[in-house]
Amino acid sequence: MKGGAGNIVIKNKKASHDYEFLEKFEAGIVLSGTEIKSIRLGKATLADSYCFFSNGELFIKGMHISEYWWGNLNNHDPLRERKLLLTSRELRKIERKINSSGLTIIVIKVFINNRGLAKAEIAISKGRKEYDKRETLKRKDASREMDRMRKV
């Protein structure tokens, strides 16, 4: 990523632990002026955020973007629902998969691309059981230990 605008990345660290990602998409986000300024300052959290369909459009719920410090009375609501911009073909594909089985749409990360636009990486995901979470942690620890042994 080149330039100053492309290095802002806000991640949902808990998502990869709690969910198994089946398919990923990149979507634009409809934001107000003070929201994009707050994201550029890194003042957003994705914990407990998810996506849902309403009238054939995809929205993010639970994404917290802090109010802009230098904003005035027209500052934004930190927890409002934000519309995602995807092609109609992608929207139909995602909606079909979500309706057919017990899957959900999770926001993995929000970032500013090279052109200065806010984008969200979303994933169609399946919730993990507690024993699955423990198993993946064991695998990660084992691979880390193997890497340490190779370096020595």
C-alpha cells in the first residue's frame, strides 16, 4: 500500500477465533464526513459487528466509529447501521448462501485503500464450537513450536 492513506487497518481480531471463514468479499462503506475522518484516525472497533440484509441491501450493525473530536453538532451516531456497497450479483450470491444454511456474515477488517476510500472485508462464516477453538489453538502452538525448533 502506497501513500499515507493506505496504512489504516482496523481488524476484528476475535472473528478468526470464533468463526471459520468460508468466502471473503471486499465492499465499500457508505460513510458521512465525520465518520471517514474518525476511521482515518483509527477510532473504530469491529467487536460484535455483523452484517444483515434489509430490502436486498447489505448493512453493518454493531460497528462503532467514535465521534470525530473536531466535529460539531452535525457529528455522527457512533453505532448507526452503515450500508455496504457490493455488486448486485455478489449481493444475490451472498443472500442465497445465508438463507440456505446457518451461516452469518462477519466484518473481518476495515481499511482505507490507495484511493482514500473506506473498504470493509467481509466473510461468509460458520460459527466454531468450543472444542474446535481449542483444536485450532493446539495446532497453532504446535506449528509455532516446530518453527522455533527449525530456527535453532
